Amino acid sequence: MNIQAHSTFERLKPFLAVIFLQFGFAGMDVLSKAALNQGMSNYVLVVYRHVVAFVVIAPFAVFLDKKVRPKMTLPIFTKLIVLSLLEPVIDQNFYFLGMKYTTATFAAAMTNILPALTFVMACILRLEVLKFKSIRSQAKVVGTMATVAGAMVITLVKGPIIELMWTKGRSGHQQQSGGANLQHSIKGSIMITIGCFSWACFMILQAITLKTYPAELSLTAWICLLGTLEGTVVALVMEKGNTAIWSINWDVKLLAALYSGVICSGLAYYIQGVIMKDRGPVFVTAFNPLCMVIVAVMGSFVLAEQMYLGRVLGAIIIVVGLYLVVWGKSKDYKLSSTPSTKEQTAPEKKIIINADSNGKENFNPEVVAIDVSGYGGETGNTDGHERDGQRNLISV
């Protein structure tokens, strides 16, 4: 019974981890929007966020990655520089700028294009294999398209306001100070889309980098350190020497920096890396639509953001698409990790003739054929019979 429970938990671990990430990102969206509403610079928020993440992760990386951390090389360091530029600097700054023009719910809804972008890039780079005659591949494609369609519904279709008990009497203030008009929505959408494209590139490059630098904690520490340095340069340039923006008190600004640094940079980069090595980048990003649903609920409580019928319908479409993608990915994983029935049968026996050193022919009554094909990553060889022909003959 204990063995069965342990096996079930092992299968559920990747799902629980990515769901935890989405709750973490949802909390970051709400807290960051509150901090930005109080006048915090998005450039400063990015810098403080990664300072916190580096301070938290670095000690663990130094001691726990001793045995697995490879030697630093120029190609690896170049990838680290690009990684720290893609997500900590480009993605987060454009994302927070887009959030300034819109709402936390709107920003979270726009990031639902991330799974589609990551999926397309992974297919181009052969990190994800598509077989259009396969039902699981069709499910992944349809599910990805559904998440994008749901995001478009949320963005373009408002519909009537759904009155909630905790938002009554507060919506008027939001319309004046935090509501997003069409012009702001367009600006915010463009900025968030740029950020999502950069985020998708980061996910793909992180998966590639982990193949040559398989130390997740050290990789996270490097990204946070380099992201801090690069983000500081960007903040100094964009804010033009305004020192007042760097001041921080015991308020929601500090809470946003601490929370997003520990949860959404430190833990998120590490957890993403661990899951990616086993399931790939598409699996990690497929759960991103959940964040929008969580933010919509939390935003209505904390920020009194209005709930529209269009957003509810879009959320339903996204959840259906998410289920299709996850179903297809789970079938891929089962096929790539479970030996086929042919390989589970008894070893084959063959009679061969070997010539000894004296030139005489020796008849060996039986030879065991052992399959040494192995299995690739999560999507490399999903059908076990594809390598049945690769065998070694070992005399016994």
C-alpha cells in the first residue's frame, strides 16, 4: 500500500509543482499591481526582486550543487547572459509596463499565449515531436489553439459585468483610477506580448542549457545575479538618475519585492528547470492559463477588479484547452517511459557461428539479443517499437 501511494505521489509531483508555480505567479501579479499602483518603478521592482532571489538561492547552490555543477565554459556563460537578459530584464519589465496600462487580470490573461509560443518554438527546435496522425499530437495542437482562443476572448470580449458581493460599491473607483480604456489595452497588450515572446525564448533556452549545465540551483543563482546587474543598468538609464525611486519602506512595495523574488524568481526558475529535464518546456508552460483564473478571483477580492462575462467564458475555453494539452503530454510521457510489450518478452535465442583463433568454426547453441536502444527525452522516441532493430548479440 505504501509503495502504491509513493508511486502515485511520484506521478503527481510534476503536476503539483506546476500548479504551485501558477498560484505563486498569481500572488505576484496581485502584489505587483498593488505596488505599481502606489508608484513603484517597474525597473526597480525587477532589480529588488532578483537581489532577493540571489541572496536566497546562492547559499543552497554553493553547497548542494558541488557534485553536479560542471566547469564553467564560455558557451555556457554566454547562454547564462542571454537567459538573464530574456526573462529578468526584457520579459519582466515589459510585463510590468503592460500591467501598469491595464489590470492584473488582463495581464495574466494575455500571458495565455505563452504555451502556444513555447509549443511552436519547441517544434521548430525539435524539442517537441509532432505526429499529426497521432491523437495525442492532435490533442496538443487543438489544446494550444484553444488556450490562445480563450485569451483572445478575454482580451476582446467584455460582456456584462458580473456583480460580486465584495466588489459592490468599489467598482466606480477602479473605473476612474485603474480601469483600462481601449488605448491603454492596446499598449498593454503589445508590451505583454513582447514579454511573453521573451519568456518563451527563455524557457526554450533554459531547457537547452540544462543539457550542458545540469545544476538547477547554480543556474538559478547565475540568472538572478546577472539579471540583477543587467536590470540595474536598465533602471539607471530609464529612470535617468532619479534616486528617489530606490527608496523602499515597510509596505506593499517591499512585500512585492520579497514575495516575487523568493517565489517567482528563486523557486520558479529552479522548479521549472527540474520539471523541464523530465517533461520539457511545453509541459511547464501548458499550465500557465491557470494563473489567469486565480488572478481573476484574487484581483476581485484584493484590487476590486471587475469580473466580466467575456472573461469567464474565455477562462472556460482555456481550461478545456489546458486539459487537452496535458492529456496529450501525459500520453507522450507514458509511451516514452514504458517499455513496449516486445521488449518485455523473453530474450530471443539465435544460433550463430563464431570462428575461434585457430580458424575452426564453433557452434554456440544460444545467443541472447539484448535491446540497448534506450529511450530519449520526453518526446524523442514516443513509440517503443521504433528502435526494435537496434540490438547487440552477446554470446553466452
